[in-house]
Amino acid sequence: MRTAIISGSFDPITVGHLDIIVRASKLFDKVVIAISPNSEKKGFLPFDVQVASVEASVKDIENVSVVKCVGLLAEFCKEFENPVIVRGARTGTDFDYERSLYVINKGLGEIETVVLPAESGMDHISSTYVRELIKYQKPIDEVVPEGAKTIIKEYLDK
């Protein structure tokens, strides 16, 4: 059995993230979404809202689970059978960044990485873009998965 590990802060999850998750679920026996706070960024959504929105987005995908990840991804991956890190990339800059992470994770834990390119039309969608839409009270219906929209809207309406 091969286990795909898809890590990120998902702050918030986007339709681009979900596309990578769905595609990975068809390629691997098991997919683990490892949600971890990004130490380089100030969080937009509270961690529990990030987790709940990802869980709501993937609830109908049978071989996908969501877990919290604290610490190094390479160490986290060792908890799973035949782990492979799966990442998405929208641009050449993303590919360069993912290559540097591949080298780090390979050095720390002999973990392989697979990078899936963004589908056409999704290469502009990022969590940063979604946060800007929310900041300026613009619709997020086209850029956030259905399950996540409800949770994000409930949080924002508090």
C-alpha cells in the first residue's frame, strides 16, 4: 500500500487544493491530509476552523483522512506505510520551491515527492487570493470547496 501525504496549512483550503487531493486519491491507496500551521505566516483562520473546513471538503472521498501535523514533515511521514509526499504546483516558481523541499525531505527521511501540476484555469487560485477576496467581502463560491464555504462563512459571521 502506498500512502500519499499532502501537507499544508490550508488557510483556507481552495478548489485547487481539493483538485490535487482528488487526483491523488485516484493514484494512491490512501491519502493523508497533514494540516500544520505555517511558522512563516500569521494564520488567517484559527487552526480548528482550518481542520474542520478541510474535513468538510473531503468527507465524501473514501480513502482520504485528515490529521494534524506538528513538527517536520519527513518525521511525520515515517508514521505511514510507504509514504510519498504529494504537492501541487501552479507555476514554475512553485516547481522550483517544491524541488527545494524535495531535497530537504529526501535528506531528512528518504521520502519521495510527487508534484502534480495545477489544472488549467486553477493556476491563479491560492489561499492568499481567497484571503484577499474575503478581506474585501467578495464572493468565494468559485474558489473554495462547497463544504468549506459553510464553515468559513460561519466563522466569519461570528
